Amino acid sequence: MSTHVGLIGRPVAHSLSPRMQNAAFAARGLDWVYTAHDVEDALAGVRALRELGFAGANVTIPHKQAVVAACDQADGEAVNTLLFRDGRVLGFNTDKEILAGVEAQRACVIGAGGAARTLAPALPTDTRVYSRSGTWPPDATGCDLVVNATPVRDAVVVELHAGQTVVDLAYGPEETALVAAARAAGCVVIDGLEALVRQGAASFRLWTGLEPPVEAMRRAVRT
């Protein structure tokens, strides 16, 4: 019988996580299946997956903070990966793996929701966070790291310069406006697809206990 894991969020129809994780399971010869579930109520979604016998799940916008209330143990105030084990719900933050290896002294983060909060443990102490409901517009002056933690794909709301590292969590079939501007400015770029692979690889490791087939995962989201 197949082992099931999934994704809960709203919306999820656009997500490449099922393609990526199912490719990873196939590459490791695992009889596992990953499916996406559009849910309005995060806690009800978690309860449903547990009742169906799922082994775990990813959590995306807008539920990364709300889902913490469903956890018996959680890695911070926002999580993106759940592990159902021995009757307990364990919440983990694999989004912070997106910034693994990035050396930064000062960061500009665009967005203050769950995506930004899951990245927070990996950000430098000197981090400025911007949102339309708070301080706006973003100012990356003096920052060596710029992060777009919103789903916005078609706007460049901050001035970039060579030498900065730009991380854009938004992804889609075409390059985002921010990534295009960052490449043109001579920045180091971690685009949304690479970000997806990095956090997804860490989720795979938590669920299966195996090393993730990262190159197979990259191929799956880029072809």
C-alpha cells in the first residue's frame, strides 16, 4: 500500500510540489504519493489528512502560521512541513534551508506573512521587513540580501545593485520580474524554483529518512 503525503494551502492548483516530490519518490524507488489539497481551514485540513492515514504534509500560503495550532511540537511560529508520527503532529521549518550557504550581514525582506516568518531564523540580525500594511516601499540600500516573500511575480518594488543576493520565493512558468531585474543588475539569484527544491529536499529527508535526489527534483520543476 502506498504511503501518502500532501500539500495544504489555498490556492494550490499551480503548485509544482506534487511533480517534484513524486519525481523524488520515483528516483528513490519509493511507493509514496504526493497530492495537493486546497483547504480553507488549516486545522480541518490537518485533521483530514491524519484521518486518511497520511505520513505528513507541506503547508503553504496562507496557512503556515495557523497550522502551528495543530502541532504537538512546532519549530517556531510558522512551519511549512508536518510529520505525523506516533499519534503526534510535528511541525518543521524547511524554508530556512533556502538560505543555507548565503552569507549576509543586512537583509531587506518584502512581505511579512508566513513565508517571511519561516525564513526568519536564517536571516541576519539586521533585517528590515516591509509590507503594504506596514512600512512601504521597500528600501534595500546597504543590504546584501533581498528576499521577496510574497507571491507577487510581475512587479519590481525595490532598487537592486550588483553584489546583492536576491531570493524570490514566487515562481511560475516564466521568470519573475524581480529575478529578471536581479540578473540584469548582476546580483546572485536564487529563484523560486531553486527555493522550492531546497525546502522540498529537506521535507523529503524528514518524511523518508533518506537523502533527497536533488538533481531529479530540479529536473522535475524545470522541465
